[in-house]
Amino acid sequence: MKKKDIFLVGCLITVFSVLCLSAQEGEQVEQVEEEIRGIYKGIIKEKKPHIELDFDPYKAIIPYVGKEEYIYDNQLLSNSELKSSPLPVLASDQIVKPWLKTIVRGYIVLFNPLYGYDVKKWKISITDEKGSEFKTFGGEGAPTRTIYWDGRSNEGEMMNPGIVYMYSAEAYDKLGNISRVVGREITVKGILYKKAGEWVILLNGNKIFNESSDRIIEDGTSLLEEAADIVRENFKTRLAIEVYSKNEALSSRRSRVLGKWFIERLVVPRYSVINVAGYEDAVYKSSYIKIVF
């Protein structure tokens, strides 16, 4: 065969191969996936394997459930703190507003009591600076996941923003074991609430005045301006400013300063009544301001 003929045969084989590959690729592109729907009417004869346990999984816990006890490894229990404190630490330091840098218009504190074991009874106590019980939450069984405190006492009185409060929590399991937790301090700069149809703002006097002085500090101005905005939005006919401190003379001077400060910043109608007064806080010797409108 001549070289020319061999070359032509090679070209024909190459062209034929290319056409075959193109046809195959075309066929692959044209392929589509079909879904068949319907109800299978046959009978599945294949049986699932039956597995038998060589132990009773309930045997280990029945004695403890009957005695109302918890399941511990005895050796682990004897070598751990669980023996003296079977209840984990109460997670209760979550605050609604991070230490309340402005006037609060809702709940003061949000508690999240979390226990890892069953609880028979529990109690959260909020105490004042003298250690007297101010507010309590408690009950039988496990506590709710969230407990809100609005700042009021067991008798419904609002907290004093001029002092520091503390909270503690305790819980008992079914065996009588107790877990106690002492929490953080609770302080506020200001509180807004309603009482007998009137709005009331309580302010921490230590955040407004210098100690033993009637001079308003720089940070106190922003707190008073926020209070003035609230008064302006809700004012009707009367504005009363009561100032409390460790002695009546200091409170009276501070009340006059605040009365002048509010009059200069608020456009008060002519028929309005503004009262200012100073009193001694005989109980705590604390410094706070009460604005009623």
C-alpha cells in the first residue's frame, strides 16, 4: 500500500472515532432521570434480625428510683465534692440590663436557676444592706427557667436605689442535701414605675451629687436630663421632688438645687404645682431622689 493510501485510511479512522465520541456524548446529555411513583402491592418477606441484650438496662436504676436516691459511682462520690453538694451551682447572675447604666423602665433582674438534678424545694432571697430579707422567690419542685424581679419587696414597696442589695439561693434535693449560692450585688442608677396612677422616678443620689455636697457632678447631669425627658413626656399638672440623705439640712439644700434645675429645663405651664422637700433617711442613711408627676 502506498504512503498516500495509508495516510487517507488513517484520516478516515480518526474522523470515524471523533464522530463516535460525539454521538456518545450527545446521548449522555440527552439522558434524563425518571421518577416512578405508586404503591408497592407486593409482600416483603425479608425479616429484620432480632437482637437480644444479655443484661437488663433497668436493673441498675430500679433500686435507686425506689429509694429516691441519685445514681453515683460510689467510688467517684466518695472522692468528689458531690458528696457534700449534690446540686450544681445556681446560675443566677444574668441581669436584664448590664448593671443598669440608665433609668430602668421594666424588670430589674432576670434569674436563670439551672440545676442538673431533681430539686425538692428552692428559694431565692434578696436582702438589703442591713441583711434584712427584702424579696423572696421559692416553691416546691424545680423552679421555672426564668424568674423576673421588678424591684419590689414582698409587701410591694419599690427598692431604694441609694443602697446595695444582695441575692442568695438555696435548693434541697429529695434526700435533704442543700446547695447554697451567694450571688452578686444588685445596684441601680434609676427606676421608673407607676404608683396610684402617678409616675415615679427614683434616682441614686450618689450618682448625682458629690458626697456631703449639693453640687451636681458631671455624670449626674446626664442622669437628670434623662429624667427630665421622661417628665416632659408624661407631665400633667404636678411635679414633686423629694430628696433623701443622711441629714435633713443637706437634703433640703439639694432639693432646692434640683427644683431650680428642672424649672430651667422644663417649660412648665402656669397652672402647674411644683413642690420640693428634703428629708433624712433614718433607716439606711442613704442618698436618693424621688420625683413624682
